Amino acid sequence: MITRKTIDQMLALPDDKMAAMLKLVLSTAGADTAGMKFDERTVRRLRAVLGELTDADLARISTLTERWRTGG
């Protein structure tokens, strides 16, 4: 589950560490991250999006992730 604390921790990291943590979070959720690469522009965009997530967004992400993992 992605929490506000996780998001805040990622945003506090340098770009390379944030990208690595994001890949870890995604792989833990079941995503195939083997071929994922994050260039500087992508990391900037991800930071912007992550910084704007609301608690409602995080709840929706959790619901969708659980449905995806359970096949429902």
C-alpha cells in the first residue's frame, strides 16, 4: 500500500534514489519493473505528480492495486 509517508519519503530523496524506491514500491505491488528506466525529465514529472497526490488519490490507488493483485 502506498501511504503519504511513503510518498513524502520518496520526495525527500535524490533523483536516483527516488527512482529506485519507486521501482521497489511498484514491484512490491506486482508490477514488472525490470525494463523501467527513469530519465531526468521523467523523474521531474513524477515528483510533480507525487507531490500533488491527495489522500483520496492514495485511497483510490490502494483500492485499484488490491483489485489488480486479486484479479477482481
